[in-house]
Amino acid sequence: MVELYEAKSHTVGELAQRFGISHATVYRTVQRRAEQSPQAESPELPS
């Protein structure tokens, strides 16, 4: 589901309906994935 969201191929409403979940659950799932992803971490800036 997150991959579909990130590809912008479906709206949040479409994903919620397709998976039988609420809009809030879609947003929470996407947020959790972003927090777990190593790419979501901010790079260290040199001093």
C-alpha cells in the first residue's frame, strides 16, 4: 500500500477503499514506514 501511495498512482481515498481501512490508517501506515526507512533520516551536516 505504501508503494502505491508513494508512486502517487492512487489517492488516499482509493487506497482506504481498496484495503478496507480508514483514511487515518493510510496516513499512519505511510508515516510509520517513513519513520522506519533509513532514507527518512536526516544526513549529518559537517561541523
